[in-house]
Amino acid sequence: MVGIKNKEELISNSKSPFDRKARKLALNSLETALKAADPRGLIKSKVKLKQGLLTINKHLFDLKKFKNIFVVGGGKASGLMAEALEVILKDRITYGCLNVPYASGHYEVRRIKLHQAGHPVPDEAGVKGTRRMLDLVSHADENDLVICLVSGGGSSLVPLPRDEISLQDKKIVTEALLKSGAAINEINAVRKHISDFKGGWLAKKAYPATVINLLLSDVVGDSLDAIASGPAVPDSTTFQDAIKTLKKYMLWSKTPETVKKALLNGQKGRILETPKADDIAFKKVYNFIVGNNRSASLAAYEKLRGAGLNTLFLTSCMEGEARHVGKIFAAMVREIVASGKPILKPCGIVAGGETTVTVVGEGVGGRNQEIALAAALKIDGVNGAVVASISTDGVDGPTNAAGALADGKTILRSRELALDAEELLMNNDSYAFFSKLGDLILTGPTGTNVNDISVIVVI
């Protein structure tokens, strides 16, 4: 089972018995959330096969009606999803191919080929794997079944640039958007309109085959067309939305000419818009969310409640600038200590979702590390209070950490090491801060991805 590799070290970094207890409770709850987001357990609980009948969320598919079963898709969790699906379907799978991240581990699959590819910036390996998927589904007919395994990270892992757009041009746009502070749905609106795979194109090219979409959501609100940019889902965005996003974040002038040309041609109706809900292809597409942030966050919440804490499930729709969210968490801690509102201590609070970081400095970090660092500055001196935040995929920003943990003695400890917390936060250098304190949360790649989870504990 995936867990926090340095949990004992994180607990031992406490300066008081109250801090130690709070750290242990927070970390235990985060581990429980990761277990709840394990794709193998989720697939096993939602997908059943008995006497040739495949049941998914009470929907029945008679596999005897299908000549071939093909499996395609991609994402950070798709490897474990494929592993679980093979256990269920075994040799009923004709063939499959998926794109997974580099160094994502070994998976027990025989019928499904896994192609390693780049994330968060797409690469040629991803393009090669995506072309193989489209070649596979384009030969499917009305007697075939295509099972699409989709999870967060798929937007980068299954690239196929549209028209004259080169992969390099797509990389430039992707990198700029990731640093801009744009929300994931805005980023995906652009990705879908410069792709020949995402935004419903996979379903369009698989028609008239039946398509089952198994989705592990990493999107706030679980909008189907935003999960991995919705390769087999009707697209609710337009070329105009993509242009609007690039202009909103002042990236239009920096966008490669091939990208601008494609988007403007689409806006003028010169090239096809992404498939919409009235397209005939979607009459044979079935969508099932097998797991999401809410279910993982609730598991963390139940763990805290089971430990005897007063508990509050704050939200699974957390968004906004990471450092601002961290300050809000800290404000909640101080209000709990001062007035017992909104909940009496000892307490545990859980929030899930996905924040953003507008990169203005030259440091290294991730959104969850920024949440913890911003909170640390505002809970300085509070005894028995912890704010811990992780990315459930185990990779927070361009770092080897899942996130970080801060308590009321974090700033005290940083002063002893001559670290300037405010300066490091302003430089987006939260990784340097927490690595020197030994308070990075390390899980390694988890094989899942359901956004971020933050836990507040006050003893």
C-alpha cells in the first residue's frame, strides 16, 4: 500500500507533545485518503463480471455481444486501472494500449501495452502512443467494445497536436499556462482545441463501437469533459474559450503562430469544432466516475473522526491561489484557538480540491508546499496546530515531494536555520524551505490522482 515514506521523521520533528500528536493524526488521515484513492480498489468495487455480464454502477453490458474488447487511455492512475481491469476481464481483452508517466512503476498487465510518456509537458513518446490508440479504435466496428481508462495527467500524456501545430509549439503553450495561475478547466480548454485526441475526438473516431469511459477524477466538480481533457466526452468549450483563456492570462502575444492560426481558424469556422453533445458518436458512450477527490477527502475525515476529534469536512471544491488558501487555513486555526469557532478543539478539518500557483519567483516548489508555508507564517507560536497538504499523485509541482507539513513551531525552527520564510515564499521556493526542515511529505509516485487534500489538526 502506498504510504508516507518519511512519516516517523515528520512526527519526530515536533517540538512538543501536542505538536507530535497533531502531526501523527494529520499524517494518518492523509495516508487513509491515499488508500481510498487506490485505483485497484476503486475499479474492483465498481466493476463486476459474472456469467459474461459486466456490471458498472448497476449498468449491465452483455460481453457476449462484442467481438473484440479494446482498452485505451492514459493518465497517472491508468496503469493501476489497467492492472485491475485485467484481473476482472482476463483474456476477454483483445488488446489495449495506454500512456503512463515515466518511472511510474511496474504493472502486472499482459493484454494491455503501457507506453511511458512525458508529464506535465508532453513529448514524442506520448504522441507515438496516442497514434497507436487512435489506429486501434479507428478499426473498431459496431460489434466491438472500447474501454477507455482516463485519469488526471491524461491531458499531457496523450498528446496529438492538431493541424500544423508542432509538439514543440504545444509544449510552449502548456508550460506557459501551467505557470500562469490558470485553472485546470481553462488550461484544458486550450489543450482540447489544439488536439486531435482530446475534447471528444477519441469517441468520434471510435464510432460506431460502444465506448465505456472509466474516469478517475482530478477535476474540481468532476466535470467529465475536463478530466484529462475529455477524450471520449462531449466538449463544452469552444475555440473562443481557448482564445479567451490565453488573452486572460496575457499569453496571446507569446503564443506560437501555428497555435494562434488554428484557434482563429476554428473561431471563424474554417476548421471543425470539437464534438458536442448532439454528435451521434456519444449515443454509444457510457461514462462512469470510479473515484474522485470527495471520496478520498471523506476517508481522511472519517479517520480523524474515528480518532475522537471533532471534525469538519470543509469542501472538495477548494480552488484559488495556494498561498491565499494557506492564509485562510491559518486564520481558521487562530479562530479555533481564540473562540472555538467554527469547531471546538481537539479538531480535524479536511479540504480537497486543487489550488494554483502564479509563478513569479525563480525557486522550486508546488501548490501544496506553498499552502503549508503560507500557513506556517500565520500560525507561528500556536501549540498543537498542524496544516498538512498533499497532491494525491505524490508529485507536487516539479519536485519529488507530495506536499509539506507545518505547525506552530515551523517558523521558530526555520529561524534557527537562518531561513527567511517570507522571502522564500515570495520566490516560490517552498521546496528549499521544507527540505531543510525535513518537513516535506514524501510518498513517491502513488499511481493515483484525485487532486489535493489538506488537513488541519488543532489539539
